[in-house]
Amino acid sequence: MPIWLLYYAKKGMSLGQIGLLDAVGFVAMALVDVPTGALADKFGRKYLLAAGAFLYALGMIVITSRVFSVWFFLGFALWNISDPMFNGANTALLYESLDEPHEAESFQKILGRANIVMQASQLVASVGGVARIPVGNA
């Protein structure tokens, strides 16, 4: 749910500024997408996932700074850089951790369950977040 667009607009950002913020994030993501695969091969997928989690958390902390500032853009870039670190490395780690790596059914079943848990978590977080907004402040 892209409610962050509404949040940033309410904080005073124009649609152009929000678009610029998105562009910064997408460029950051594109620049690190290929190198993250090489880093995963060199240092291991577990370390890449840990680094991605660290950058994600750091990005979220930095994003809480003043809206539309240099720090805010840096936090948004860190958030978007962390995405390619998770994307692919988690699936590859799951595949490699199976006892019989060629059992496609087991892999698909586990991956499907993981996706269900992730989407259910996002649903609960979205509904819970909206429920915490005081009436009249939305």
C-alpha cells in the first residue's frame, strides 16, 4: 500500500519532490543490483542478508529526519539499496539449504509459504498502522 505518498504529501512535499525521491531510490537500487550478486558469491548470502537488514534499519532511522533534506534522501537511498541485497539472496539461500536441492516441489512449497507469511504480515501492519491514526488526522 503506497500510503507513504500521502504521508509525504501531508508533510509538505509536492508530487514533483516525491517523484524526485522515488527517482533517487530507483537509481540507487539499479546501481547496486548487479554488484550485490557478486558480493553474495564472494562473502556469502547470509552476510549479504545481514548487511541488507542493517542498511534497511539504518535507512529507516535516517528517514525520520527532516522531510526533503539531504539526510532524508540518504535514508531513502539506503532503504532502496537494501532491497537488492534481500532480493534473490534469500531465495538462493533457501534453495541451497534444502537437503535435496533438485526437489522443485519442496522449494516451491516453502517459497509459497514464505510469501503467504510475508503478505499476511504486510496486511496486518497496514491495517494496524491505519487503525492507530486518530480520527480527524487522516
